Amino acid sequence: MNNKKIIYCRAGGRRCATLLTQIEVESKDPAFNKPTKPIGPVYHKDEA
């Protein structure tokens, strides 16, 4: 199921929108063994 929501807010007097989506993936997909693109920030061991 693909669930989409649009949330409107006021930030600093400007209008903004956020689009949230969900997707279902196969947990046994071999691509999970060697990811090619990070999602989110990458932390050094000392920061983690």
C-alpha cells in the first residue's frame, strides 16, 4: 500500500509542504547486503 500525506506548515512566515511516502520492500533483497547510497547522515565512530 502506498500512503501519501501532504502536511502544510508555516516556518519563518513562509509556506512549506512535506510529502511522506511509504514503500514495501523485500527483506531478502540481495541489494541490502551491499548498499550503494547512504540514507541520512554518516557519523564517525567517535560521534555515534
